[in-house]
Amino acid sequence: MLHTFVSYVEDKPGVLTRVASLFRRLNINIISLTVGRSERPGLSRLTLVCEASAEAGDRIRASMFKLENVIDVDDIAGAPSVTRELALIKVAATKHTRSAIFELVEVFRARIVDLAPESLLIEMTGVESKIEGLIQVLTEGDNRILEICRSGKMTMRRGHHTSSVLRAMGAAAETERDDSANQLQQAQEGAVVQPD
């Protein structure tokens, strides 16, 4: 089964090497790996997809959590989530084939981000199957794909908040309650102290 691990790691050299070494030691292939800045200063969000049994998934999660500079790990396989991938596809194009490629891009709700005399650069965001579909249609036709660059999967739980978000929401709610209480107290004091 596929496991999608979402981990917060410190922005320090060697963290990615430690994570990759763990998977090498466990003899598990990484299918997709995406790392980028997160909403938390000093931390990056690492999304990693691999294929392993359910038992191995639990072992991987526990082992990742033990790694130095890893702050939090969540296995969101099977959880309701939103997953996206970005692809840049450079296709050979002539004045005769360009209009057909434009129509195809529109059908797949992608967009042309660069236009050169001999090629087009297509940008597409979506689930993996949608990107694979566009690539398949392009290769089945007379179009020649010159280059493909794809990001790994980016995944986020639906409607589930991390502990940091819950703390932030709790702090906001607490501040709101304190403000309301202060306003009520001031109104009551004002009503009592006001002269005739």
C-alpha cells in the first residue's frame, strides 16, 4: 500500500540525507519527495510517498520521528486529503501543430507558460492521473515531448488541523473571549461610575 508521510523538519544541512538513509536501511524505495518552506519559521514541510505494508508504515513513522531535526511526522495514507502535483512539459511545436496543442491544453485545463518558435512549455497542476493523461495523449499524437519536469506530490489533510494550527486557533479564541470579557467589565464599571 502507498504511504504518504508529512513531516516537519528543521531547516538544517543533512536532514534530507538522514531521511533518505533511513529508507535505504529499510530497503524501501521513495516514490515521491517534496520539500519546501512551511507556515512555521525555521521548519520545512517534507512530503514523502513510498510503498510498504501497513506494519512497515508504522515502523517507518516511528523511525522517522526518532531522527535528529525531525519535529513531527504524520502518515496520512487513507485519510481524506487533497493531493496535487505540478508538471512542466516542453513539447516540440510547429506552426502547423501549435493550434492542436493549444486545444489539447485547454481540454486538460493546463496552460501555456512559454512560447518559442520551435516549442511550447505547458504548465499543469493536478492529480497524478490527470498529468499522466495529458502526457499519454501528447505522446500518442504527432507531438514530440522534449522535456518533462515534475514535482513530487503535495498533500494536505482535509479539515484536519495540526497541533500548531489548533494552538493558534485556541489562542485566537482565548484572546477574543478576553476582549469580550474586558469590554463587558468596562461597560459595567462605566455604568456604575458615571455621575448623574
